[in-house]
Amino acid sequence: MKIAFLLPLTLLAACNVVTKKDDPGDGAPSTEKQAYEPKTKSQSAYEAVNVKMHENMRNVHPDADIAFMQGMIPHHEGAVDMAEIVLKHGQDDETRALAKAIIEAQKTEIAQMKAWLKARKIEMPEAAAGDADHAAMGH
């Protein structure tokens, strides 16, 4: 009984709701239809990255400098994860080149921010301490 109930919800969660407008071409108002299309692997991966990044940025330190460093680390890690997704799924050479440059730059800045925190003996908030969940991103 539970499986029969959960299966439609699972299938619905894996779909996008797409609103399509039918234009009759005669000046009459268009109508809207909703169609359910499966999410692509890259859409699911980007969504997982966004959820993880924002979750890891939730615990904000009262000191502005520390909060900046602690918040920017998961923000930059999210940028690296997004760039890795485009390297896996993207086709455009210019986008892929930019993604590679972003990975290099962001990793350098992440190391700099971690060193700043370490020099001050400041830990990352618990929710932000882990690495990216690569399984959730489809790789």
C-alpha cells in the first residue's frame, strides 16, 4: 500500500512542470498547458549543489570577517561543483574553458580562506565542514 502511494510522488518529484503556451496565430489569446518532463541529470545535479551550498552557508558567525570566510568557502565549493557539472554535461567549448578557469581560481581562494581560518584557530561550522556530495551531483 505504501509503495503504491509513494511511487507517484517519486515520479512527480523527478519531473519539471513546464508551462507551454499554444499560440493559435490568429490573434486570439493563447492557452496554457502544463506538461511534465523528466529533469535532466545536469538539472538534478545543479539543484543538489544549490541545496548543499545554501545549507552549508546557514550558520553565520557574529564576526563579519569570520562569517565572510566561513560563508565564502561553501559558496566557492558550490562554484567548483557547478563547474564540474558543466565539464561532465556541457558541450560548449567556451563554457567548458570558463569552468576549468573557475575551478582553478576558486580552489586557490578556498585554500587561502581555509588558511586564514586555521591561522586564527577558527573551525568551520559543523554543517559546512564536509566535502561536496558528489553522488548527489551525478558523479
